[in-house]
Amino acid sequence: MSDAPPLRRPDSARPRGGSDDHGGAPPTADEQARIERQLALLPGLAGASDEHIPELGALVMRLPGRGPGYNFAACLRWAADEVDQRIDALRRWFAEAGEWPALVIGEGLTEPGDLAERLAGMGWVELERERIYVTRGQPTVPHLAPSLRIEAVTAQSAAECQAIEERVFGLAEQYADSRTEHLARAVESGALRAYLVRLDGEAVASARLSISDGIAAVSGVGVMPHRRNQGLATLVTSVATRAGLAMGSPLVWLSVDERNTPALKVYQRLGYRPSFRWSRWAATAR
């Protein structure tokens, strides 16, 4: 728990208007499919390559040596009677690539719909599960304190953003330089926008915003432990969400572990509403 005093909103400050409690219509089937693909492609911002491999019937992400979070098959649309054949092909492909077989399932999108149950029956292990939350509404941007500043991440400040992500999400320190380099490249090229919140000059919170296939995604929302519970996650998420909608996306989505109650409260308060769940699975030895 932080001993820092709570951030005080100036008496004269007025929040920028929005519609925090109106998430809008749920995503269409086409929008859900685009979200699923964008979710799969996010590791590309960290250097992973992507390729659609016809014999696997999947989009495959690959970043050698970085585990199933960066090496997996996704966007699966398999016939029910070809699952065994596809799984065998996937196992062989990943073995030849020197990676452990892994895949991502989108609830209500992956075909066949019972693939998760089939994988469990084959001994595969579910590594993680999250839910997509979506909004079409412009959230209000709160004004918290005169000492706060929010800025776009540049190549020069990429290391500060990466340091927050490393601290908040427990990322491996050995890849810090690589993550910083790819973040700097992404923001310089325009493939990614990222935001830093500074308090008295110190970088204390960050978030990422990416747009792919016309759909905006907010990711990497993090607040340094000693500055939590002071409205900073709400602030940076609001800014990133408004920016995504301002860039022409019909909606903005993010992914969250449903056990993360504090994060859920923030997102729901900003108008985000639940959509489909997704899960990551890894094979076990035969």
C-alpha cells in the first residue's frame, strides 16, 4: 500500500466530457473476428513474425525461444472431422521450428466450437484465460492534479515505458533491451501509440494503443505499485480509448483476466462491456 498522499483534483478543473456508462452496441461477428486476429498479432509489436500456414489452417506467430506467449497458432477454423489431423500437423510444425506446440482459442469464433474440450481430452493444458471487453463510447478524461502530465511515448522515452511494463507485468529482464528497441521502432513508425503518465516528472503509468484492420486495441495498462489506487489507470485508459475512437475505429477493445477485480472496475466504469473469452493452450508430451 502506498504511503503517498492521494492526488487532489483542482477545484477549478472540469473533466473532458464523455459517456462513461455507455459502451454502445456489442461487436458484430466481423468485428469479433478482427479483434481475434489483432489479439493474435499483438506479439508482432515485440518482434514476432506472423504467417498464415495453409496446412495448419492457422495464423502462426513465432519469436524463437520466447515460449508460448509468442509462439502459437490462432484464428483456427477447422472442420470437426479434421481436428486430429490438424493437431498432428501442428505438433510436427512446431517441433521442426524448435518450439513447444501452443494455440489460442476464441470462444464462439474458433471452429470446431468444442476444440477446448477436445484438447483437454488429449492432455493439453490451458495456460491462461481472459475476456475481451469492448466500448464504442467516449470516456470522460479525469483531471486529477496539477502535477500530472500525460505524454506520447517517443523513441527517447521508450525505455521508461518499458521499465513500467517490466515492473508491473513481471517481464523477463533479459529481454529489456529488445523490448525497448521494438517499442521505439513501433512508435517511430506509427504502428503503435503509447502513453506515459508523469507525476512530478516521474513516469508512473503507461498504456499502449494499436490499430489493425480498422480496429483499435488498448493494451499494457500499468501503474507503478507505489502509485496505485489514485486514478492513474482510469486516466491513461481514458486517454488511450478516446484516441482510438478519434482515429476512426468504430470501437476499442482490451483484454483482461476476469479475476483482476480492480482492473475490471476501472474498465467497466469507463463503459467497457464483456465480449468473448479467449484461452491459450499448450501440448503435453505424447
